[in-house]
Amino acid sequence: MLKNKYGYFDAKKREFVITDPRTPRPWFNYMWNDRYAGLISHTGGGFSYLDSPRDNRLTRMRYNSLPWDRPGRYVMVKDTESGEYWSLSWAPTLNVNYDLYECHHGMGYTRIITEYKGIRGEITYFVPRDETGEIWKISLTNLSERPRNLEIYAFTELLMGNALNDLINQPNDKHFTDIHFDKESQSLVATRRYWVLNKKVSVIQPNIDWKYILQFASTLDVSGFDASLDTFIGKWRSEANPLSVETGEMHHTEITAGDPVAALQSKVKLEPGNTLDFSILMKVSEKESAKLSDINSWKSQTFIEGKLSALQQYWQDYFSVLQVETPDEKVNTMLNTWNQYQAAVTFDMARNSGYYHGGLLFGTGMRDQFQDILGMVMVEPERVRKRLLNALQFQFNDGSTLHNFFKLAGTGERTRHSDTPLWIPFGLIKYFSETGDASIFEETVPYHDEGEGTVCEHMVRAMDYAISETTERGLPRIMNGDWNDTLDHIGPKGKGETIWGAFFLGYILKEAVSFFDFRKETVQVKKYSQAYKTLTKTINDLAWTGTWYLRAFRDNGQPVGTPEDDQGQIFLNAQTWSVISGMATPERGNTALKSCLDQLETPYGMQICRPAYHRIDDTVGLISRCVPGKKENGAVFNHASAWFVLAALMNGQIEDAYRIYQKMLPVNSGTDIDRYETEPYVFSEYVTSPEHPTQGQASHSWLTGSAVWMLYIGYGYLLGIRPVPGGLLIDPRIPADWDKVNITRKFRGKTLHIRIHNPDRVNMGVKSMTVNGQSHDSQVLDPEKYDGRELDVEVRLSDE
Ligand code: GLC
């Protein structure tokens, strides 16, 4: 069993179980559907929102403050005999010495189990797949031998509206809250009479209503309630010791101004050995059409059980699309569960709503959106299709794009990052490779400024724009940065050039050529092949140092990333993409990757560059202002490190690739968990490199491109089952000591049972392949050519 000192993986239940709540940081999970989402920590912390974490936040989270991870969704139990009270989620009553604490972070739910003074509590937080609301399902068991009189307090701090405004203008914002207790539905009904929704936070506002109501209810009889946070908590107190809980007296406050809380009290008697099941419900409805009594239907046990089992069924179906069995338990745990799950989270949360991404700034990044599909596209291609079509509205007529966009505001920022438009063809071709759905290219989508075009035109414009934004000698201008946001001062005058960007453009051109070739569009094939060829020559003429490729040229023509530099000498991305793009000669590719291994390998994966910048260099940018060893300034930036794994696999360096892949798995890079700090079940954006005293410390967990890339590279290149326009390409590149790999993969309407045999213990080379017992002489398998829904695929590797 995989474990560390704070918990373990339960592979069968697909849970990470935390057994000691004093983790080095709050460890989170997500509960969400298409519209309603919440973060939930192992202490019950986290916030909820509808549609947009910036513009439509429902509950509060306090940033940058101590204690960590407050407030949250709390249920407290009070023993009326002793007057003692405690929380069913550990926080906020941290000082209670529980006899048992377990937090089960599962797929779309979190269950926290506690035992204290003979009362066992189990609280399961989840968001139904198809409702705008959340359920906290609770069981209380009396383990003691005497009857117990208990008071139950459920509460959460409300926000309702623009979360950024709540931070910067709360004394004014609190004049618009409105909460009353509805007797008929026995629920607190909360709303706000004003919504700050003017695309950005500014003084000028459209003067509109928050168009929702939020109801908070219990399936138990309610004996008291409060809507005023001040009254419920009491002056000079905190959520750890609310006055109302301490005195047992709720004040029945209904507010039309002030800080809102939704707090309910119930009183129960529990006989020895008995269990009481009940739930706390939070439901959001459109004000105009809301019927308050609708929440009554949520109160039945059948409804609640039904929603929970539908959620479990959803994830069971989700995972049935890809399951692998390799000799490496860690790879299995990640690929079968957590890596797929994290990829699903990034698809919906982008880099926006997390503990490290407060949901106030980023919206959805264009480049992130087109990468984040790589997991979800296998399972819910229709959702991905919609998402791609939606994102294309943020492309301009000339092919360039906004850098990010906001769901409710419908706009974003134009930052002029050079790589962003090129992720459009990237995502579209990956979508097509998975689904074979050519119809998407015929859809028409408006441009953000004027006019409209088919999806195919959008894609072509993105590439033509990137080609046009090259300097006289033919290298892409870096503009205000490329994938690496912190290389933002290399080309302020418009002359600086990006070498990584040149390889990335090359890669996209290569992909476009095979895409258009598949579609038999010879004009495009010719055009982009020519561009690829010219660019390949240009890069190789200008950017090779003898041991590796440069990273960029500044406005004044000076190179970045040379062996002579004493900081920022070698950059990982420029080497890896020289191979991924196919633009390095085999000899240069080998040398470049060898330089990476010599210079950049750490115990946690590959450093993004080295030596990190110690002096500020304003001709490079923000990277040099960041402390050495963290973030883009020399950390093991997992997204970039993943691309090393990809490059090494493509280059036939399988054992190197596998070693780095393993090092990067959070169960390995987080072996020293007190140093590592973040969740061991998901990738973090980066792990601090040995260039900083806190080496080994990770940060920015969950929302990172590493999630989809590690998944895609893991199944697509390491196990080597990869969608291409013509079908599924079978090209495993596995460690030589793996004798066998089994994979189940649903693909284009069929279920493939793939067995890879490696009797000669080689790394790669498909010697033979059979499909349903018939020999198959191409490595690309088009399942649509076969009858029947199940295909048996036997693959034999050998280097003969
Ligand atoms: C962050 C951004 C991503 C960017 C990366 C490197 O992860 O979300 O868009 O490419 O940093 O700067």
C-alpha cells in the first residue's frame, strides 16, 4: 500500500485517506459539476461558487491569513450535559483530541470521520452531478452506553456575488445582503440586492440584482437559526468558539445588512448504539423562477442517496475509458485514478479556483484551455467540443487571441504572449485525433473583434498569424513572453525572438501537415511543409551553441541561454522541444538532451533552467526577480519537466524518461512529505530545486498543466497508446524490466483490450500485432474498421 506519515492511498475505493489532520498544508479535494463547484479541504475548509469563482462566489474563504484554511463548511456537535462542543471536520475546533480522525478524499466527494467522547461522526460533502447546490450528508452514532442529548450547529459564511469586491469593498458591499428564514421550507433564504458584474471590478457598475437565491436547510427539525455572522459568532470571537454554540442560544437573526452567515441549530437525542442520519443542504436557484418549497424534495433520504450513487456511477464510468496494469504500482495509481481525476479538475477549474489560485485573477487561460482537454477528451468529447468552440470566440480576426477570458464577463485580457494562438491548432488536432469528428472544423464561430470564420479558418489564422509574427531572419518574436510567462522583457521593442517558440511553431506546423495530409488538403500541406523546412534551417543556423540550443535573442540581438552565461545558462524547454518538434538533427537532439541530464536533473525531476537568476536582468524579465530555485526561476517546473519525459521517449531514451517520470510522481517527489508539503496525490506546479534552501518544497498543487501532460505522456507515449488522426497508434516505450502491460481503452465507440508482451525485455519496437486474433501490419489501428464493440489487441515487442 502506498502511504506516508499522514495517510495512504486506498486504490480500490479511489480515495486518499488522511489519518493525521496536522498535515503540512491544507490538503484539498474538489466537488463540482458543470456549473456548481467547491474546494473542500481535509478540515472542511474551502469555498463554493456558481459558474465563476470571481464573479459569483457563494461562500467565503479568507486569503493570506491565519489560521489557515478558514472558513469552511462546518457542523459542530455539542453535548448538552458537559457543554463540550466539537466539529465533525476537525477545524475549526482544532484543539479537541479526537479518538479517531480520518479524511477520505474521494472522487468528487470528501468524507471526514471523527470519534470523540463516544460520538462517531461521518460527514460526506458532495455536489450532485446535476444540481446547483451541495449536500453535507451526516451520520452520528452514539458509541457510548448512555443516551446523549446533542445540539447540532451547521454553518457557513456567505458571500454571494463578486469575491474581489468582497475583499476590497466589503464595508459598502454589506449593505445589500438580505436573509430571512422561510417557515414553510424551514430554510434560510439568502440573496443580495446588488451584483458587481461590470466585467472588471470598477466604480462604474451596471446596478443590477444578484439574480439568485441561496437556500440553506437541514433534514432535521430546526430549533434555531442565525443569519448575522456577528451575532452568531459574537464579538471578539472566531468560528472556533461561536457564542451561539457556547450558550446554546440562537438569536434568530434575519438580516438586511451586515456580514451573512447561514447557521442552523437542531436538537437530538441519541440512544446508545443508535445512528442518526441527516443532511445539510445548500441550493442555489434563479430568483425569478425559484420556488422555495423545491428544497423539500431534497430532504428525502432517497433523493440524497440517489445523488450520491449517481456521482459514484459517474466516476466509475469516467475511469472505465482508460485503465492500465503495469508492474509499477505507483504508475497504476496515478494513471488509473489520480492523474485522470486531476486532469478533470484542471479542465473545469483552469488555473483559477484553488487554494493557490484564489479565483480572483486568472479566469481561463487560452493556452491552458487548449491543453487542459487532454484528459477529458477521452471521456466527454462533447463537453470538450463545446469548450473549444466557446474559447474560439476569444480569437481575433487577425488570428491573435486574448490571453485569458472570464466566463460570466465574456471578456479577458490581451497580453500579447507569442505562443497563445498556437495552442488553438494544438487542441483542435488533439480533439480530432481522439474523436475523428471532422464536423467541428465546419462550425462557424465569431471572432472577438469582427467577422466570423469556420473552425478550420480559425486554426489556419492562428498559424498564419504566428508565421507572420516572425523577424526578418524568420524567428518568432517573443513579444511579451511565450509559454514561460516570466520571460517578459526579452523583446519589449518587438525584436526579441524565442527559440522555444520557434520549436513550438515547428511542432504545430508538423502536426498541421499530418492533419491536412490526412484530409488530403494538398495546398495546406505544401504551405506548412515549406514553412517547417525553412524554420528548421533558420533555427539550426542561428540557435545551436555546440552543446545545446539557445532560449531566445534579446531586442539587441544578444542571446539568452548560452554556455557563457553565469545565470540562465541552459533552458530545458528549448532542448526538449528541439526533439519534440523533430527539428533537431539526431546528433544535436542527443547532445541537447544529454546536456539537460548533465545540468538539470534533480531528485524531483528536471529543473526548468540553471543556474537560476541571482541578479535581476531586466533584459530577460520577471524570471530574474523571482527567488532562485522557485517557480520559473529554476524550479522543477513539472509542466516543463514532463516535456523532458516526452522528448526522451521520442528520442528512444526510455530508461531516462522513465526515471524522470518516476521522480516526478508526487508519491516520489514528496517522499519527504514535511518538506514537500502539498498533496501527495496530485501534481504540484513546481517543486523547489536544490538552488533554494527550501529544496523539495512543492507549491501550487492541483491546477497545473503537468496534470494533463503527465497523463497524456504516460498513456500515450510511455505505454504508447496514442490517438492520431487515422486511429490509435500503438508504440509502447517501456522500461526493459516490464514484461507485460495490460490496457483497457475506449476509443471511437469501441473498447480495446490491449495486451503488450515484452518477453525479450526490450524498451520498444512492435514486432507483431494482432486484432481479434488476426494479424495487423500497421501500428495504427482504426477501430471503426472492425465489427463488434470489443477488440482484443495483442502486441509483441522485440528488437529483432
Ligand atoms: C503557469 C501558467 C501557464 C504558463 C506557466 C509557465 O502555469 O498558468 O499558462 O505557461 O505558468 O509560465
